Amino acid sequence: MAVPHDTSVRIREVWHCNAAAEFKLIGDLKQEFSTIVIDTEFPGSLKLDFLCSEQDSKEDSTYRTLKANVNMMKLIQVGITFVDNWGRLPMIEGAYCVWQFNLCDFDMNNDIFVKASIQLLQNSGIDFERNRRDGLESRTLGNLLLKHHLVFNPRMHYVCYQGDYDFAYLHKAVTGDQQLPSSLAEYTYSKKSMFGRIFDVRCAQLQNFHTSYGLQKFSDSLGVKRISGTSHKAGSDSLLTASTYQAIKSLSTSFYNGHYS
């Protein structure tokens, strides 16, 4: 990541009240910063093995479980880090910046969640009461992504870390549908149209570095430091994913070129 040593990065918190203004800034940046690194926080996932049959392929079974989880659960946070072709972050008012969108959809009193996942997010500092009070709706986030041409735009390239659920939740936000497409083929086509080519850092890790531990430990193994924020918060994790992505690019073009989907 082309950020000077010991330089802090500001995580710009986005709520309902400032979402339009923040997207105006983002819209002005996208010509120069065409790589979008994302992370999401959501209420966990259930195994739901009973939904799958022996006749399903592994891919179909995985999608069936993902679809069921995403259909019945709701987004909590989305982190977005913009990077240019040289690995630089945007600078606003003298500070390098990434964005953290706080969403209001999830209601702990009424919605389905995995207790351990929610406890982890609470320990990381997510204030669920404030999200409900001040956050923006996921559909509003989806509309703003559409309005500012951050999706369905072949110039933009997306990066993630183990991003199947990230893109499924964003797909639901952009379409405004409560249900993901019924079949894997339909979803794959729609996802490709919406987000274009996707680089998954996790795939590069598994295939080229032959390690299976999580983002934090993998980034540590590459000498990549968390520049700002804490783990399990979407803005900080998107920034760490961006830094790890840049480290992979610098190590070998074969690592970089082989993991787009």
C-alpha cells in the first residue's frame, strides 16, 4: 500500500445523514481510483445442511446455503477502500481515507443472527443501537452505488477476501430484492454483470501460499500491518484487504493475474 510509513488513515463513518455527501466525494474519485476493495459485516451464517441433497453439485450446495443465509439475514456494515493503479488511497482534506457504511436494517430484537458472530461484532465496537437509529438502509446504499456508477461499470474492479457473502449481500442491496436469484447460474450471471471481474485474495492465498488461516494472520505473514481501526469492522478490514492485495501484486504478477473470477 503506497501510504507513507506511520501515516494514519481516516475511516470516514457514513450514516443516513451524510451518505449523499460522502457519495458525492466518492463519485468524484472513481475515475482515478478504479479498484474497489470491499468487506461486509453481517449476523453470521448457519450451516443448513438439510437444504442440500446428494444430487447437488458442491457448487450448487454451497450456493443453496449462501442463498438461504443471505435471504434471511441483514447487512450490518460495509467497508470500501478505493485504490488507484499505483496502490494509492484517495486523500481528502489532507488525510488518506476509506469508508465505513453503517446500516440500519438489522434489528437484534427481531432478526435472525448467530450469537457468537454478534458478540464478536459487539466486542469490535459496533454499536447496534446507533446503527438502528442513525444508519442508512441497505437499499439506499444500493441506490447510491447505482447512481454513482460503482456497479455495472466495466472500468471498476472489485477486490475482496473470501467474498462470496460480501457480494451476495451487496447484490441484494443493489437489486432491492429480498431474495437472491433461485439458481447458481442466474446469480453468477447477475453478479458478473454487476461487479465485473473480482479478485479474491483468499483464493490467491490458498492456491499460491498454501495456507488456510484468516486475513489477519495471512497479512501478518506477508509483513502487512493493519494501518487503521480494528478487526471485524468493515472499514478497517477492507483497508487491510487492500494492503494485502497490493503486497500480493508486488510479489508476483502470476499470483495477481491468476485469481480473477
